[in-house]
Amino acid sequence: ARTYYSGQYNETRFYVLHQDFLRYVRNRFLKSRNLNERFWAIVRPTNGAFAIFTALHVCDTVSAYGFMTEDYRKYSNYYFQKYLKTNVIFYANHDYIMEKNLWKSLHDKKIIKLFQKTGSQEIQKT
């Protein structure tokens, strides 16, 4: 960070997450069944999941946009692909469906505000 910010470095501007916090989030909220499978060693929550839980611990309100929701098959893989339809790729190292269900649960309990598309957009399939 010192090199990147070239003289503007100020350690009070950065949060560093302790590995125990990351373990706590995984073991308490994001404990995937995939941890019992063959490739358990590579299974991790997504960076977005850690961002949401960091925000929940330091912010009064948390809103999330661009996360997978129940009707994810109707939309493009990335939020910025408005008119291009690409399918979600499920990599072995993340449990996207478990995270999707957790975001919906937290939204329903009014713990976070999960932005969800309400209408269908015309998008081209690739």
C-alpha cells in the first residue's frame, strides 16, 4: 500500500481483517457443505460475502447490490452487463447457492437491504 499510494499512505485509512474474523464468518454464517467434499481445502466464501459481513460489523445499515438473488438465471452473470446474457459459472471454491439463500434470509429479517430486480429486461444470450 505504501508504494501504491506514493506518499499518501496513512494507516488510519485502512481496515485489516484478522484471520480469526474471517474464520468466524465462515464457520458461523457461511459453513458450506462443500467443506465435507473432496476439494474442501479450496472452499472459501466469496469476497463479496466477507465484504457484507465486514459492513454488518461496522455500519448501522447495509445495502447490497449486484449479489445473486433467487431469479439469477434470468439475468446476466455481472450487474454491469445490461444487455448481454452470460450464465453464472459455479466454481468449486465458492458455494454461491448457500450465499444466495443467506442474503435472502438476511433481507427478509431486515438485517440488510438486498436490491433485487423486479422486472425482466431484454438481454441477448451468448
